[in-house]
Amino acid sequence: MKTVPQYRKEIKDAMDLVSAITAKAATENRDLTVDEVSGINEINAKIKQTQDMVAALEDSEILNAAMNAPAAPVTVERRPALSAVQADKEKFKTIGEQLFAVVRAAQPGGHADPRLFNAATGLNESTPSQGGFLVQQDFSNELLQQVYQTGVLAPRCRRMQISSNSNSIKINGVDETSRASTRFGGVVGYWKDEAALKTASKPKFRQIELNLKKLIGLCYATDELLQDAAALESFIRKAFPSEFGFLLDDAIINGTGAGQPLGILNAGCLVSVTKEGGQKADTLVWENVVKMYSRLFAQSRNNAVWLINQNVEPQLMQMSMAVGTGGVPVYLPAGGATAAPYATLFGRPVIAIEQCQTLGDKGDIIFADLGGYILAEKGGIQADMSIHVQFVYDESVFRFVMRVDGQPERASALTPYKGSDSLSHFVTLDARA
């Protein structure tokens, strides 16, 4: 049977493979192919299966013996360099075990487990209670993966890794706003007679620059919780990734681009469909949906999803298409209200998320191909702790930092070769006040 470090290496290799696939597509300035999307889905499924196996193994290996260790002054044993085999043995088996060791080291007169210095990627401060120990790298990557698992939108974006030597990334893209007379921002082809004069043309490019922003989260843990390594790990794994997943999804939709990613609703490439003449306030009608569908890139439809605020659902349930002097429902299934809704429009999933705007506001419903959104990240997640922030409340605080940035790959919507209605990866509906 494989060891936990071996399984973690498989997970890391699989994540690197996904990053390589998305990076190749970004470099070639194209969407992911059907085969690439299928391959990524298979890899993600394998990662989830392996993570479940690692979690099961870790749960069985959690050691609470450290709780009964005698208090001693904080000391750090200087050790010679470890071999690869020794290094694996010197690592913490679970994040709960490591965080428990950090807590003990931060307490007055506490004992610093030497593994905090051997296994950690570094030390923020020489005094643990004033800074903290960085989370062991494999645990850091696991926390990062959980952030994407708890999020709804982030896993659907085109993810890119920024190298350890850089805090930003520049991606070359085609600067194209219209295909009416030229393609790729300036390329023109001609039908000419033999030996006729040819006119030169060339594409136009732009650079997409992503500069890492900090997403910071604080987790407060009571003294009672800190006495149980297993409970502490469960708390950290549930509270922190869930919050980061939520905030990352919110930035993808609503981000201003100032100190945070640029969101879809604030991007220059967003297409906003006007409401129908005489349409009542806070309503959604069939004609709105049809026009939104027609404004998404045709090649993006197979990867697109409908994003709605949950209070839009009653409008979908009551939506009908006019037929003669009457109408027929367009969202309810054949069995009517007695059957479960299909939760699809034009065959694409309808996903209710809190980050969409409320009914009637611009952004309450969005038709999006999130493969057109680039999300750049660097490394794993850094964490440190302090016993002083909430000392009078018998609480300690863990701080987690994730460095990430994102924006749509296109700077503007695209005017098609024929027709005047612009197209995009992202389409929403104007406010209906």
C-alpha cells in the first residue's frame, strides 16, 4: 500500500498536469478543447478520490500524545541535514497535528516541536507568538485545493500558476474588438486574380497582466478546541476553505480590480442585454433569456452556465412563451410542479449563487463561459497564528493568506462579421427598475 506522502505527490503531479493544460491553452490564446475539458474533469475526479484516501489515512494516524507532553522552555534542537527518507519521517502527519504543535510552541513556557522548523517552509518571526510557523507545504496545497472544491465558479475558470520568483504574469492575447472587416485585430484576406497586387496585413496583440492580490482570512479557535488536534483540523478545513471559496467566487462576479480580481460585472467585455419595452420592474421574461443566449459566443455554449440569484427562481418557474393568445411554460418539466425542475435553460445548467445581484438589478442573471476568465495563483496558502489577539476571550487566531488575481481574457466585447450585436463570454441583463 502507498504511503501518505506518495499519495500527496500523486495529487501534486495531477494538479501540475491540469495547470500545464490550461497554461498551454492560454499561451495559444484559445479556449479549452472538448478533449482538454474532459481530461481535466477526469484528473480532478482522480484528485478527489486520492484526497479522500489521504484524509482517511490521516484520520487514523492523528496523534494526541503531544497533549500530555510536559511544559518546557521553548527550545530548538539544531540538527544535521536530513535525507529524503528521514525528512518524510520528520513531517507532521496531519494539519491538525501541526497546528496543535504551533499552539503549544506559542504558549508561555511551551515546547517547540523541532518538526516545526524542519517541515515548515519558513518562519515568519523568531518568536512564534509574534509571527508563526508556515503551514507545511503539502498541507498548504491541500488547503488550496479545498478552496477550489468549496467554490462554485473558481473551479470553472482557466487557472494559471505563477512561479515562485514572480508576483505577476503577462499573457499575450489577440486585441480584437470587431470581425466586421478584419480578423485577429488586423488580419485581412483577399480574393484576387492571378498576379494581382496583394496587400499586407498583420494581427494585433495585447498583454493581459495579472498582479497577485492578497486574500486574507482569520479563524478564531477557543482554548477547548485547541485541546483536540482532530477537532482543530476539522474546524480549520471546514471554516477557512469555505470562506475563501465564497470570497473568490464573489470577486469573479463583483470584483472591482482594485486590490482584488476584476469581476465579470465590472469588465469591459461584459454584454448587457436591454430589457423589453414596457417590462415590469423586478421581472424576468422569456424574451430576456432568448436574447441573452444569442449574445454568447457560439463556441462557448457547450461550456456555459446560467448564474442566478436564488430569488430569480420564482420568475423562471412562472416564465412562459406566447403561443397564439395563450402561452406554455418554458422552465417547468413535462410533469409540471409535481416533477423536479430540470434546472437548465437551452440545455445549460442553472446555478443559484449568493454572489449574483438581487432580482431586478443588473447581474441577477448571467450567462457565462468561465473558461474565458483567467485566474492566476501563486504556490499554496500561508498561515500563522497568535495567542494574543483574543487573549481575554480564551481564543487563539489562525491567519491564512492566499495570493491570487483574475480577470476576463478579453478586454471588450466582439462585433461579429455579420450583424451589429456584440458577443462575449459573459452576458447579463440590464436593470429592470
